[in-house]
Amino acid sequence: MNTLELPERIAEASPRFKARIAGVFYLLTILTRMFVEILVRNRLVVSDDAAATATNIMAHESIWQWGFAGDIIAFASYIALTALLYELFRPVNRSLSLVGTFFSLVASVVQALSSLFHLAPLILLGRAAYLRVFTDEQLQALALVFLRLRAAAYHNIGLVFFGFYCLLVGILILRSNFLPRILGVLMALAGLSYVLFLSPPLVRSLQPYILVFPGVGQISLTLWLLVMGVNCQRWKEQASIAGK
Amino acid sequence: MRTAGMMGRAAEASPRSKARITGVFYLVTILTGVFAQGFVSGRLVVDGDAAATAANILTHGSLFQLGFAVYLIEMACNVTMTALFYDLLKPAGRSVSLLAAFLGLAGCVIKTFSRVFFIAPLFVLGGAHYLNVFSLEQLQALALLFLKVNDRGAAIALVFFGFYALLTGYLIVRSNFLPRILGVLGILGGLGWLSFLYVPLGYRLFPYTAALALLGALSLVLWLLVVGVNEQRWREQASAAGNWRS
């Protein structure tokens, strides 16, 4: 009896199931990011107006805290997605899949660390006695400086490394037999758009069009993974050829 | 026909071409690092002089911006090199190679993140209206402070790169497919970077450590680019370790 149960328990999930779970994590990442960007930061942060930003954050402190939670959930689920995609793409090319995974880990950790700067305004604006050596206006300005640092870590560093990751995922999809090529093209274009964040002036001049490819590419891949998964039989063929 | 095509598409690169690609990324890591550190950071940042540093950054704004981008390209190449080197050294010791890759990756994350403090001076010196609540001297001091934090972040990363160099050097010595002397040089460079465990010592020894590490790194890069690895011995060691396919 026991020996019969054992193989089932140690059996790996099918590639299609893994792909669907990856789709779930991707969707969770996209939704939490949209929540934080649209409903929290865009609403409360007024660019170049330190006083208004400070007033907004302190008046909606719990929303700001929920924004932090959303950020962290997004980064954590992206790391889960990264691990699943590593497994999924390993039969295509193990080295490329590993390089991509490393890129995504760097990007995720850098972005998670950027949450440090999301929390900084709460400390600066918290009216602690030791901070009274600064004027209110100075504390508000410092809070906005930290938010600028958050944006730089998130966009100018994090997104660049995500760009390299998306580019590699695109190449891996193109070289795979179990996912449609068009998704590979879209992800590669998404990746290249993100890599442009290396040059902030270029990004400013291309706003908001620069986000078209990342949006289209990632949403299509998410939906495909969720609905279709991968072609199981072809995945197994490619895996057995790759010797793993 | 179809399976043949599939095999071609799914095939892994040979150890020698992997070694060459690793060498290319290693070389670009070194060159971009030297450029950003020597020609941007070293030229524009005046140690202990916030006003001069601020003036330099503002007059050479686009060079400073370029330095930031080059720093990121350096780290992207470093990340790629770390993943590829893991694969290459795996036959010499799988667990040690994995440990080395994780330490290298940690170094990359720390160094990449600390670059946010490199770009920060542009925000505080940019003349935004809301910063008028600080005096010019205060903003300049703040800018130099951020640059110092960036520097210390890189120093933390150097310790991790030191451990990385120690382990990869050890693996090269143990390997049959790369000359031992390259491993010895790597170990010496790695020991040098560990001087940053006591930061003042690290900075005092920096010129010597950097020269030693550069010698080791460039010899390794040159070897990887020109000779690659001894492919037959690599395959022998890989199959002896039983992990050629895993």
C-alpha cells in the first residue's frame, strides 16, 4: 500500500500545472503593482510638492501602509514566478534560463529594498521629538527626496534588470517548442523597452508609449500561461532531448 | 527532420564556447567598471569637498548620467558572468560552485542597489523648488554624503566578491581543464578584497589589491577568450562527477 502511494507523493507537478501556477503568480504581481501605483502612489504623491505629498501621506497613513504590503506581495510573487519559469525553460537552454533567473532575482531584491524608501516618509513625518531639530518644511522635503530614491531604485535600476530578464524569457520562448513564438517576440520587445530605462531622459521623452510593449507582452504571456499553460507533450519531448 | 531541428534548437553550447562567452562578459564587466570608477566617479567626485563635487556633477551632468548607466551595464555583465561561470566550474565541484554563485549574486545585488545613492546627487542638486528649504551648502553636503554611502555599499559587495574569488580560485586549482596558476592568482585577489572587512584597511590597501585582482582577472579572461577550456578534460571531469547532464 505504502509503496503504491509513494510515487504519487514524490511525483512532480505536470508542466502545464506549473505553467498555470506561474500564470497565477504573474497575475498577482501585475494586479498588486497596479493597485499600488494607481491607487496609492499616484494618488498621494504630488511631484515637486513636498508639503502636499506629506499631508496626503499622513492623512492616509493606512493606505500608504497597504501600499507597502502590496509592493512586498508583488516582489515575493515575482520571485515565485521566476523559480517556476526557471524550471519551465530549463529544457530549452539551462544556461540562459539560469542567467535570466539571476537577473530577475537581482531586480526583485533591489525593488524590495526600494520599499525601505517607501517607509522613510512615515518615519520623517512621524513627529518624533528627536526630529524637531529640522523644520517641518525640511522634513517634508527629505521625505520627497526619499521617494525620489525609491523611484530611482524601482525604475532606473529594477526595471532595467527586469528588462534583461524579459528579453531572455522572450528568447527562451522563441527557442522553445511548447509556447507560441509571438509571445516570445512580445516579451523580447517588452524587455528592450524596460532596458531603455538606462537613460532617464530617453524614458521621459517616450512616456507613456514606452510602457505599451511591457504591458501587452506581460499580459499576453500571463493569460496564455493561465488559460493554455504549455504544450505538455512537446515540453516533455524537449526535456528528454535536453537530457533532463 | 523535425526532431533533428529540435535538437539543434535545444542544444547547449559546447564547454569551450561557454568559456569564451563567459570571458567576454567578464571582460566587459572589468572594462565598464574601470571606466565608471576611473573616468566618471574618480574624476567628478572630490573627496572631502562637497562644493567642488557638486559643481563637477552639475557641469558634467550627462557624463554623470552615463556613469550610472555604465555602472548598471557592469553589474548586468557581472550577473551574467556569475551564472555562466557556475556552469563552467560545476564539474570541479558542484556544491562549491553553487555556493560561489550565490555569494557572487549577493555581491551583485548589494552593489547594484548601492548605485541608487550614486544617482541621488542629481536629485538633491537638481534645483527643485521644494529643496529651497535647505541651504546650498547643506544640499551639496547631502549629495556628497549619498556618494559616500554608494561607495560603502560597493565596499560591502567587494567582500562578497572576495569570497567569490576565493571559491572560484579553489575550483580552478581543483579542475583539470584550467591552469592552476589562474586559480592561485584568483585566491590571492580574493584574499586582498577581504581586507574590506575592516573598511579603513581596505581603502588603504586598495591600489595594491586592485592591481593584484586585476592581474588575476585579466589573465583568467585572456585564457578564457583565447584558449577557452580543455574540452576533453572538462567532459571527463564532468562525467566523473556524474553531473554532466544535471
